[in-house]
Amino acid sequence: MRLLVLEDDVQVARGLTEELVRAGYVVNSFGTPSEADQAIQRESFDVAIVDLGLPQEDGLSFIRRMRDQGVSLPILILTARDTLDDCVTGLDAGADDYLTKPFRLAELLARLRAALRRRHADITSLLTVGPLQIDLRTHEVFSGDDTFDLPLREREVLESLMVASPAVVKKDDLVQSLAGWQADLSANAIEVYISRLRPKITPLGLTIRNVRGIGYRLEEPKT
Ligand code: CA
């Protein structure tokens, strides 16, 4: 499950990200609405956690803009603005939930779980590339009756490749999506995951093509 955090306070963003990663989420954190906007256009997230007091553009305006563009990503506002009026305005702007700072972590995690349940109740969760399928809800990978029991990070890489296929996934984006703020992951590590994945999917006729200088592309069997 991948979360987008839009929060300009570096300390808050870091603390929040650490807690969310500890809770098992992949987290990408951004300090400005324009960075978050670009990421949303380019990649897929399960929930966005959005602060309201932001540089360049207020969070409310950002949320209205996302909804105007047809972005359906669930948005949870996390803000110090704590009046009833603020909450109503936030929800009316297009947010799905509203939580005020200081917040209790257990409550945030419960609200995230609720948002994810609602989200996955109304999207098709099965993605198919050639003979391979992934359930985006449970992250189960399978081909016909065979389930692929992949280590977490290999599975995350494969999922990114499947979501993007037949487009190329940039190596930097793979590093980003796996590492989030835990920037301990090198580009070399991605190569290791790719090299472990290849022999597992080759028997299905799938190929992970190395696009030099850019990244990787998952290709279906040639017919
Ligand atoms: Ca702020």
C-alpha cells in the first residue's frame, strides 16, 4: 500500500513517514503541491495525506484542483486548523476525511485502513499482464492456479512494472517507490531485485527489458 504525504514541515513529514513505514506502508513524501501533483499524474497511490498550510498553494485549493482534474485518490486532511468550519470546508473541497494535529497515531492508522477499505470496495483490483495477474488489493501474484510467493521488495518491483506495462518504469521511480524516506536503497539494489525476478517470470514468456539509461519495461510474450 502506497501513501502520498504532502506536508511542508520537514520534521513532521519525517516523523509521520517513519511511523507509516513502521506500520508497513510505502510512503512518498512531498513538501509542495506541485511536486505532489506531478507524482499523482505519474504514479499510483492508495491514499494521500494532505496538510493545509502549504507553500505556493493552500491545501484546500490543491484538493479542489485534484478533484477538478478527475483524480479519485482518497485524501485525508491532516492539519492544525481545528474549527468545525475548517473541517466542513475541507470535506466539501473534496477530501474524504479530516484529522487535526496533534493527532494520535492509532487514530490516523485506523482512518487510513478505513479509507483503503472504501477505496478497494469500488475499484477492480485485478491487473493482468500476459499470463500473470496481480490482485492490487491483496498484492497476491499468480498465473492460472499457481501463486507466486515473492519476497516483499521483489513483489513491489513486479507490481510497479505490471502497473506501468507496456510503458517503462524509471529506475529512480522504482527506488523512490520502494525506499520512500528510508533512503537506504541504492539503484544497485533494484538491479538485484530485477535479476531475481527474471528467472521467475521467464517461464511465463514475460521479459523484463533493460531500457538503457532509463529503467525497465515488462514485456508480454510475442504472439
Ligand atoms: Ca504546513
